[in-house]
Amino acid sequence: MRVCPFCGRPPGAGVFCEACGRNLAAVERLPTAEEWKAGGSEAEVAVDPAAAVAAFLAAMHDAGDPGATDFPAGKPSMLGRTRRVRGWVVRAVDREDFEGPKRYEPGLVLTVDGAFHQLDSELRGWGQRDFPTFNHSASAEPVDAPLAPRLVAELDAVRASNGA
């Protein structure tokens, strides 16, 4: 099944995606659902992901960085202080711990200075009253930017959810 390269949902019959409203006229070939989930496609997308990241950062800075959150990054130092990165969750951690086959796919954080960090989640609280508790942290070192068509839709969703 072919999907929209921006949002990953079936686009409908028209030139515009029924799910996200994006114009698909410039897209030569729509990706399959499997290609889109993998982060790559053979579709020629009119929006450059690197330009979309720059536009996202400019819009969020102009709005005062709404929704930016501090995440612990790396191990604590000898003084017990943990470095922090400030940014937005672009891709949430995808995990299943209790039903079916267990899976874990790390998420993605875009910092206010434009670096991508891997987002990890740790399950805590076994045997406790407030189980499960998920502690999120970012990788200490930046990771390569995932410049895939999927990233453009994720950045648009973060911008819309924060009102910028």
C-alpha cells in the first residue's frame, strides 16, 4: 500500500493528502508503508529535510522555544551533576514491555541548537506501587541527522503541537 511521504498515512484519491493536507503533485512516486517506516523511500519529496530542520528551528526560536524540555544526557560527573540538553522530542521511544513480542526502538530529540540526540527510555519501579515509571534520557553525544522524508512530517507535528 502506498502512503503519503510526509505523514505515512494513505493519501486518498486527490492531489492533496487527505490526512495531512500536503500537496503531492511534486512527488514522483509514493513510498510504501514499509519504506516510510524504515525512514527512506524512493519518492522525490519537494521539501529538503535539512531545510525543514532549519525552518523548524527558526520558527521555534521566533516563538520563544515553546515546549522545549530539558533531558539528562550521559552519565553523572564525579560531582554528581548530570549534563542536560534542551530540546523537543521529534520521535518518541517505541517500546513494548508487557504484551506480545518485546520491542524497543529509541527515539529522537532535536536540541535548541540544532543537534540530534538519541532518546532512550528506562523502565523503573518493578515491585513498586507506581510501576511502571519510564525515565527518559538523551545520548551524551549528538547523532547523525536522519534526513528522511519522515522527519519533515515529524517536525511539522512538533511545531503544530506547540503552537508555533
